[in-house]
Amino acid sequence: MFDIASSELLLVVLVALLVIGPKDLPKALRVVGKWVGKARGVAAHFRSGFDEMVRQSEIEELEKKWKAENERIMREHPADPRADVLGDDTAAPADATVAQPELPIDPPSAETAAKA
């Protein structure tokens, strides 16, 4: 975030030591640390709020696209008008079985296949 070189940081520490004094320097550093922590907390709160707003706008945009796509599909494939009159029983019953062709039990031998 801040581009502070080690030499610049050393200069700031020396000036703080001369201005504040060695006795009050730890207390001043604690106060600065608290303020830095509060500033980071506010920045994180702002960032999470901004991310939430972006997420909400993306969700709203996707919902609009899905609604438009759903309307297009419904226009292309209209519902069966008989469904209201007949109800939902237009499908085959669940216990209905599909007829399977019967297979011969014994396969024909080569002799019977040649005669046919």
C-alpha cells in the first residue's frame, strides 16, 4: 500500500524517538496501532459492502437474462392447451409396461437357417 523503504522507516523511528521520547514511545506506538487497526476495519467493511453491491447487481442481471430466456422458450414451445381440460393425466400410467418383442428360446441351428 505505502511504498516505504527501510531507510525511510528508520528515519521516521529516529524522529519519533527524538520528538516523543523513549518513555512515551511505546504508548504512542500502541495508539498508532489502534488507529491503523480501525482504519483497516473500516476499509474491510467498505470493501465487503461494495462486493455485496456488485454481487447483488450481477444476480439481478442474471435473473433478467433467465426471465427473458424463459419467455423465449415458452413462446417457442407453448403449453398443450388440452392439459387444462385433461389435467396432468395425459402421460402414460406408471404401471404400464412397454411390450417387448418375444425372442426365440432356442436360436436356430445352422441347418435350419440354411433351409429357410
